[in-house]
Amino acid sequence: MKKISRRDFLKAAGITVAATGLAACGGSSSSTAAPASSGAAAGPKTWAPTSPVSLILPAGTGGDTDLTARVFTQYAKEITGHDFIVVNASGASGSIAAQQVLDAAGDGHTCLYGHTLVNVAYIAGITEYNYTAFKLGPKFAKNPAQQLYVNPTKYADLDAFLTAAKANPGKLKACTEVGAYTYYELLLFESKAGIDLDLVDVGSNSEKIAAMLSGQIDLMPGAYLNCKDYLASGQFACLGAPIEERLELLGDIKTFKEQGIDMVYPDCDYGFYFPIDTPDEVIVFIEETVQAIHKDAAAAEAIANLNVMPYYLSAEEATKNDEWIVETLQAVADAVGA
């Protein structure tokens, strides 16, 4: 586990520029598609793949990005009759996956899949481009903004954690990744809570969880999907969620706002990023496929079983949404001087 100071975060991120590094990032909220109770719908008729469509993921297996992608590929195959595959290409702050898509032909057979991952890298200064370097497809699913988790044997609740953090400025370790969605979330938490944490570059979701379980880390941002079992077993405690109002999806997890910390952070909206020269017909095909999946009862249940919400934005709406994300995250960065 490599420790890195706040001052060195952007310096370290700059090393990644040569590799065209991209970071994991979050989404925002808009309209959620309500799944119908009927069975499978007819597949799209606009454009058809001539070979498997590869979803390139800047994430390893088993996390929220990976699992939602696998639900999509399974039901996209059932509905359209065409093959869709997940390609896990984690590492280098997302640059490995992103570069594959930037270098790919715009023929509809390769796309980047995840939450708005290119925008945080742009805000962090890792890249000179953001979502505008890609042609956006629709959004498929939504995860609420990542909650903050601790070890309950150390900190019983938010008040206990804040008391410890204020008594030990710069000592409590919070895990994140260089130039990542969670980096700005933690900076915002520090600012709103009036504390100073030691931000530690740990790595992937599985590495963050391992660091938490081993006691190396005091605070971990995490998706409910990845943390619910540890929460249920008593190995994790949740300090709160940076959302406007409580969600049924998150059970009895409190918002930070109701606990006196005025903190709201963008959600994670999972969608598709294609090479910039991809034809419009390809985007329409993916839009219609996502809508058909949302109307399929079994698919909707599969998404719900991941503790993720079915969520649809058209490509046009998704593009506007990513524009909003850039503005929002830039405001966070400016506010905390990052």
C-alpha cells in the first residue's frame, strides 16, 4: 500500500499523463426508467453488430462496474441475439481501458463502459480531454454516491469518527485512488466536516476492502453493492451517504445532511462511451437495447439484485449530464483548492 500526500496527488497523477490516464468517476441523477412487468421485448432494428461488441471496463471483476456490465451483456444477448462481452482492463488510473477505446475503430464494436470516468481525470489534470473526446451512448444503471465506511470496533458512528479525526489531524487514513471520483469526494468531506485526513492511494475496490478489513485504513468510500455484506456482518459501519434524501435501496443508512454535514456528491451513473466517429445508428441501437432490457422483468430483477437502480438517459441527455458533472466536480475542486 503506497501512501501519498495531498500535495503529491496531482504530481503523481501527472506521471500518468504519458499513458493517457483516466480515473474512475461518478455520475449524476435525472430520470429513472421504471421497469415493466412484461417479458422480453423485441430487439432493436436500426443497426446490427457483425461481431461481438466489447465493453471495455476500467475495473476488475466483481465490483459494481463489472457486475452491471455483465447484466447488460447477458440480457442484450438474449434480447438482440448478438454477442456482447466484458473486457476487464483495470490499471493505470483507467488509462488502459480508455486507450483501447480511443484507439478503436468507430464501428460500434468497442466502447468504454462505466460511470463518468473520463471527467474526473480531466478535473485532476491527468488528461487534457473529458467526455467530449468520446461519443456518448445512453445510461444503463445508477448507484447512489458512494457512502463512507469505517470499522465499528474503532468508530461507533459519525460523531466518534469526527472526534477522533479532529483530535488527530492528518493521522486517520482514508483510501482512494490518484485522481479518482473518491478523491474529490474525500476532499469535499474534509471541507464540509472541518477535518484533515491522510489520503492513501490503495488501488481497486477489492484492495480497499482488504485494507479496511486488515485495519490499515480508517475510512473507505464504497458502493453499497460492494459493502452491504460487510455491513450486515458487523465488519463495517456506515458513517453516512452524500445524497439529498434517504433511499430505500440503502436501508437505514443516514444522509450526511440529516446528521448536520451539508454534503451532496454526484451519483455513479453507468453508461457507454464510444469512439468519437461512431455512427449515430450504433448509438440508437444501444439506446433501444437498454430500453428493451429495462422493460424485461427478469433483467430488471437482476439489476435490483445488485442493489443498483435501473436508470435511463438517452445519449443526448447523457451528454448534457456529463457536462453537468464536469461543472460540479470543478466546483468541488475549486472550493477545496485541489
